[in-house]
Amino acid sequence: MGSLATWQLAAAALVLGWPAQAAKPDAAPAPRTIALERLWTIGGESEAEGEVFGIILDLAVDREGRVYLLDTRLSELRVFSPDGEYLRTIGREGEGPGDLFRPQRVAAMPDGSLCVTQFSPPRCSRFSPDGEYLGELALADSLDRGERTVFVVAGVGEQRVVETIDLIRTERYNESSSMIRRIDAGGRESSRIAASTPRRFVYGERRFRELGNMPFRWSLAPNGVVYLVKDFGDDIEVWGPEGALRRVVDCGYAHRMRSDEELATRRSAFGSGPQALQPELMDYDPDIQWLSAAQDGRLWVMSSQGRDAGGAESLGIFDVFGPDGRLEERIQLRGAGRLPEDRFFLQGDRLFVLSGRAAVLRDRPAGARNADGAAESPSDEEDDDLPPGVVCYRVPGEAFR
């Protein structure tokens, strides 16, 4: 954290009474190694029924253990059994009720329904596990100008948390901002967790600013607690189900600096020529790459340093924090997968590794627009050398309390 931000958090801690805790990763015990058990694999080079994908952008698991893979290129949701057997496909490409178009996220809700979000047209469609269309998840409020899109939704028990994208268009620019809040059964805001600084894209200007592009990473715990990381920082905000900020954990991570080659690779992803965006990139990776609340009430965190640790046969080293915000242990998981080329999803005692082009696409700017103000979507000409696939691992019980 910068000195000004540190002072502001410290002052708030004194006034509001929540502690700003230092995790002290250097003082943590040596990581213990746990081998994952591979249960099944789907996709990749397989041509079995239901296993040929376009671009898998998200994954969800419902209370019965069924696995849902969201294909944004094909605009559909594939359903698999807990054992990896293909069951059915939900949705189809279109713009009518129950149709999907370039969907972005999927979530399994406590009532058994599934929520699928998309940007254009902006909506959050609800389905039953059998594929029946159940209408839209609506918010009770709206913008005076522009549109409000549900980008990410999550729920446990009676808790509903949404991340929304507000977009306002003018003749010269569009402006977007993100917000995380809890909503009640009627879609009304019950408490606000975070709001980003508006991001403005001026038409014709070929600039892209990485800082602030993906302002939030968050995870909803089984007890309703929300863990939130902002931008490239290493602070974890802990928000209680009652809507109060309980504490801020300063993880104390050292930056993982990007090499010249890595920066050049990232720049090349924005294209070349006069129409290409000119990126303003950070010289280090986000300090926290991934976080997920586990079934035992603890929080698993992958730092940029932990991502590179452990060798070729390791997913990296995870820092595991207790409910009080203290760093309890570090765990190295043995298996195949590595951020950011792959994506991790921890669901109960299952850890899913999503590989292929989706890993890159999923971190594109939320509601991104190109230099002329048009909505960006994954292209049918994206790199097909990385066929998407999913590996399901079982995490041994010794990893949990």
C-alpha cells in the first residue's frame, strides 16, 4: 500500500474500531505440500458429446454437485454430473427471453436456480437446473441516464451479493463504474460494499489504462462474509453479512515485477497498427491473483509471488487466512495448472482448473469498449491453439480444518 492509503486506513481503523491487521507472510511457517486427486477431465482434445467448446468463460457448481460451464462463444451453458458426465445444454444464442448472447458469468444460487449475466443486451437470466427459463434477476433501482448491468452475482442462505456495471454513453465518450452491494429478495440495496472510480473511454482516443480496469476481486463465504481486494493492492477487506466493514488485512506482499518480455507480450495483446489501443500498463502484477472462501470458513489466497512458487508440478503456494484475518498456514498443491494461463475454482472439496483461451479473456475489462465506443466481445478468430478444458481435482481433507 502507498503511504497515503496506509494513513487513511489507519485513521479509519481508529475512528471506526475495525483493526488493520498485518498478515506478516514472512513469519508464516514453511508451506506443507498436499497432492490433489484427479477425478476427471473434460474438453481439451476430446470430441465426446458435450465436450467440444468455443470459449469457456466461467464455471459454477450447484448444491447437488452438478457442474455448469459457460461458453461465451457458443452462448450456452453446458451441464455435467458430479462425475463429469455430460447431461444437457441450457440456452441458445439470441436476444429474446431465455436466449443468451456472449454471456459473461454464471452463478448457482441457494434456491437451486442459475443466474447467467451478459452485457448486450444487459440482463441476468435465471434458469432451473433442467433448463427452464425463470425470468430475469431485476434490481429495484435504475440509472437516470444509461444502463445498469448485473455483472457478477453470488448467494448463500438469504444473502445476495451483486457486482453491477453502470454505463453512461454520450456523443464523445462512454463512462463506466463498478459497484458491489447486497440486495434483498426484491432487488433493493440493503448495504453497499464498494464503488469504483468512474472509468471514461473517449471515442477516438486509443488509450487503455490497466489500473482501475478490473477494480475488484471478491469472494462470498458460506457464512455471508465478503472478502474484497481492490485493483493491484494487497489489502483484503472483510465485510460482515450485516453490512459492516469488520477489518482490513494488510497481507504485506512484495510486488512481483514484470519483465520487459512480459510487458511486451501484454502490449502485443492489444494489437498493432493505427487502430490498436495504446495500453498504460503497470510494471508489476496484481499482488493478489486469486482468492476464494473455503468450506471450513478460511480464506485461500494466491499472491503473485506464490503463483510462481512450487515448481512445474505445483499449482503454486496458497496463503490460508483464518476468520480473524490471521495467516494460519501456507499450502502447496500438487497438480497441473498455473495462473494466469489457467483459472482456479474452489468449490467444497473440489478444485477445478479451467485451461485454454478463457483464462486470458476472463480478465478483460468489465464492459470494455473499443476506441470507437463499441462493446468488445471475444472474437470467433481468437487463438484456437488452446482448446478449453476442465480438470476436476479432489482436495484431501487434510487441507481443511
